[in-house]
Amino acid sequence: MFCKPAITLMGLLLASTVSAQTADELIAKNVAARGGLDKIKAVKSVRMTGTMMVGPGLEAPFTLEMKRPKNMRVEFTLQGLTGIQAYDGQTAWMVMPFMGKKDPEAMPAEETKMADEQADFDGELIDYKDKGSTVEFVGKEQAEGTDAYKLKVTLKGGDVRYVFLDAEYFLAIRTEGTRTIRGTQVDFESSIGDYKDVGGLMFPHSVESGTKGSPQKQKMTITKIDLNAEIDDARFKMPAKAQQ
């Protein structure tokens, strides 16, 4: 009489193991498609330049700088003014002259949390166990008009992200998740594409992000990527006085 539950339990355990192995296999294929773990880890900093659409007819040149372990800085120019958003691994801060604020100010806790996630140099899949995350393979479905493997990433704090890997090339083509913005839960999505080889690594050169289901998205087009660029750590620290 106890055989059936035991078999059911064993089946669940086996299914869980297979799922975990499949997720790890897909991650390994993604890492290989990107250029391999050794090459990825050899990159200590990156500088990307391009343009982003921030509204209807509004295009802003931008520069994104990242440096290990978790440093990030974005500068963008709009209507002659330059905005900054940065993170040094602890403090997220910004300068937004568009709102009449020329002095740097710290970001709220929820935006700091978002900056910490975005500053993950290698992405959420690499070393996910060391980061306290879990990854599950949840199925195969259509994404961006093609077959894709869907991975569920549960971050250390409990937030869930979904990463879609192209079924043929194993590169990420879409991400989905939920973020808290000004106290409200908002579903977001990103379309990722136009991959190009940069120093033996595959980087997307087009990213379109925004609220899920909304026709208004922020599109970033990257025109140049410099690997291991010389970037002073001070660029990520919040200044004590106004930018000049």
C-alpha cells in the first residue's frame, strides 16, 4: 500500500533532477555560444556607445560603462543636457538635470536593487548557484518569432526572471520579469538581438525594453563596444558636489 506514494515521490525527485540537469546543459550551451567561460571571465571592463529612443522622436546618445565586480555607469545626452545613472556595488546614484537637479543624489532602495541586478557583469545565468539563485528549465515556446528554451531564474531575494534562449543558437533573445517601481509591481520585457562578434565574444547590439504589452519601449542601439577599456573606479562613485 505504500509502494504507489514511494514511486510517485521517486518520480518527482527524478523529474526534478532531470530538469536541473537540462537547465545546466542549456546554460553551458549559452556560455559556449557567447564565446566560452574563459573569454567571458577575461573581460574585466566594457564600454558601450550608441543611441537610445527615449520617446517619440527623441533619440539620445549614450555611453554604458561596466567594470567588475559590480560597477555600472550610464550617461545620456538629451536636448543639450547630460544625465547620469551609476552604481558602485553599494550606492546607486543619479544626476538628472532634465528635472532641474544638477547635484548627484542617491536612488531609492527599489532602484538600487534594480541597479544591482543590472550591474551583474556576467548575467544571471553564469555562477547562478554562487549568487544564491536557482534556475529551472520550464519548457520550449515561441519567443521573438522563433522556438526558444524558457529558463526560470529565481534570484536570491525571491524575484523571478525568465530568460528565453534561441533553440538553434542558444543566445538570449528575450527576458521577462516583474519589478517594483514606486511601490507598484510592474511586468517588464526585453527583446534582445543583432548579435555580433566582439573580440571573440557575442554581444547583442539591439535591446528593446519596457512594460509588458505596452507599445512604448526604450530601444537601445549599440554602435561600438570596447572590451577591457581603462575605466577609473572613481567614475562609479557618487560625487560630493554638482557635476560640471
